[in-house]
Amino acid sequence: MYFNEAKNFCQLGFIFLVLFDARVSFIARQNNNIDTSTPSRQVRGGRRKQRYIKTICGRRPSYNTNEPRLPTTLKTLTAAAATTTSTTTTTTMGTDINNKQNQQAHNIPCVHPHRPPPTRANQGCDQNNLINLNLQSTVNEGPNTLSHTNKSIQVGYLNAQSCQNKTDEIRELISEHKLDMFFITETWLTQDSNAVIANLTPPDFVTKSFPRLHRRGGGIAVIYRSNLELKISSVGDISNFKHSIFELMELSVDFGTKYFNFICLYRAPYSKVNKSSFTEFSREFQKIISTLNLKKGIPVILGDFNIHYDSNTCPEAKKIKSIITAANTTQLIALPTHNKNQILDWIITKDCVIDTIKNTQVLKKLVSDHHLILFELDAEKPPKVKRKITSRNLKTINIEKFKSDVKTELRTIDAINIENLNDALSRILETFSTRTVSHYAYVKIGKAD
């Protein structure tokens, strides 16, 4: 009984408050003579939601109204301007006219600019203030572009200046340009860098690294596809691991119809640690290029020579150019390969087989201060090695047959002899571990590219 009385009392109190609020609003409208057609500010409620706010000034029209917003705004501005003009012309007409002027000023509608509802695209920042940065600036944008044909070998070279913290960038370069072979100098790897080499090697690729043994830095590596027949060899009496004057690695690749001999070298600049003279280097380099020309196959010498090939006044560049010309070979890079606009990285081959190296490009990739060099070999790619994948379709297992076999095996256990229970269970588990693989789920052999 008391609960019903309290409930009725609350209902009467709520009705009284509603009527009182309506009465107060009515009195306020009469006293202030406020125009209810004037829209008020719209308040955004929630994220990506719009709602109407009811006030004594009325409701703001919806964003989805069919009426064009520009004519409405112009109409409102015209009415406001007309009201303002009439107010300024009647400033000398006495107190009654001033009261009428104040009344008209209250009736001037507000002009609200159109604000589109927020979206995820314009939250957090102004998209108009952002600038697109081109992180891949191409140094060579000539007519020769890599075609990425299935019949040509894509080769790349880069002086990485340490691969320790650039494994992802190097893998991305191999994937982006679809390289089959990638030579790297200044790897800065050591004999204990197995984890770095594993992260550096993409799937279906092999990495051969030859680190510098006597001091920090240096090192040469090659990353190539596993289906290439690549062999590491040597030239004359020069080791392919470490040389007293420069670091060198020689390898040969047989593409079936054509045979290539690659020499990748890195000559460190003269310093207090590296005191080898240019005279020693030129003598050894002349021996290398002469020996390589006598070998079977197409010679390709590439690497960082740290000599300004583009300079016409450098005596070292003049000496190297004379050696290259005397050996009937050509240096193919004609654009800067360093951030200081110097040609330090070269590609050298015979004049008679210069057509086998096509589409040479120099790309600035922001990986190091040296640029990426790309070129194609006019040779057919070997067929990919097809891998066999074995699997078992577990959905084809006959569960009822499996249960029946388990019951049959359990009946063979002698329940009275408890001592042999563990041996019997071990025998059953061993039997079913092999039978389940071969008898209940058959092997399915598939092929993958």
C-alpha cells in the first residue's frame, strides 16, 4: 500500500515539474519576444553522429536538407544587412524608435557556416598541410628501363655500408626489382653473423658472405636464387676471401647457353689503417683484367673502386682508364653512384660482348650514401625447382573404424596381470602412432612453385 502511494506521489511530482518548465518557457518567450525560427548552434553528439538540440531558439535544420545552403545563407545575410541599414538611418528618431531598433536587433538571425560531419579521413590532422615525399628518387630515368622479363637475368649491386641493421631494406630491394643476383660490398659482417645472414636471405635464395678477417668493416656478399648453378672460384694468385690491397670475390654462373665470370671487388680508400698505394692496386688490377679476358665465358667486373672515374684531371682515373682501354674492355656506368655526384662504382666488360649487359640503371634508394646499380644479363633463366609438399587430409579419417580398432586392441590386454599393463598400453600407443599416419590418413603429394 505504501509503495503504491509513493509511486503515485512521484508521478504527480514529475507532471508538476513538466508543467512548470513549460510555463516558464512560455513566459520567457512572451517577455523576450524571441524568434523561434532562428536556428541555434548544433552540437555534435557522439563520434560520427549528429543530433538536434532543442532550445528556446528552435531547431537547427538538418545537414541532409534538400534546400541549397548557399541561397539560404545569402538570403539571411541580405535580411541582416537590410535590418542593419534601417537601424543606422533611424538613429535620430527618438526613444521609441530606439526601442524598436533594439527589438529588431534581437530578431536578426545568426549565420552559421556549414560544417560537414567529421570522418576518419580528416580527424587528427589537416590533410591539406601534408606533403608527399618521394623516398625513391631515380637518378637514371632514361629510355632504358628494366623490363623484368622472364627470359632475362636481373642483377643488382650496392655498397651497403653495413648490413647489420639493413636486412629488411635489402630484402625489399630484391623483392621490388625481382633480382636474381645481388652483389653487396661493405657488408660489415663477421664470421659470427649467422643470424644477420638468415634475416638477409629471402625465401628460395642463398647467401654467400666473405667477411673481412683482419679488422672491422669491409666484406663482400652475394645473394642469388637457389636454382642458379653458381660456383665460387679465384683469379690467378689472388684469394677470393681477403687480399692485401683490396677485397675480391670471383664466381661463375652457367645459364646453359651462356657462361658468365663475375668479379666483385671493394677497394678501401687510403687511410692510416689501409696504407696500400694506388700503384700496387693498378698493377694487381691489370693482372686481374688480363687473366679474366683469357678465361671461358663473359667477364663482368663490378664493385666500389673509390676512384673518381668522371674526373678528367685525376691521375688515378686516367691510369685506370688507360688500363681498361688497353684490355679492350668498357666501363658502363656514366652517372654518379655516390651522394657527392661521383662515379665510384663501376661495371666493366669486354667490348665484343657489351650487348649482353642491357638496361643499366642507377637508383638512389636511401639505404647508404652509394646508389643502387641494376642491369640485365642477356641470358635465359633456368627453370624453377618445383618443390613437393606432402600433406594428410585428416577429414577423411573414419572415426568409427578407429574406435573399433582401439576396442580390439584393448581386448588383448590381460586385465588380471596388472604388472604388464603399462607395457601393454605402451605397445598399443606405439602401434596406433604409426597406424594412424599410414592407415587412417593417406599421404597426399602436391606441387608448389
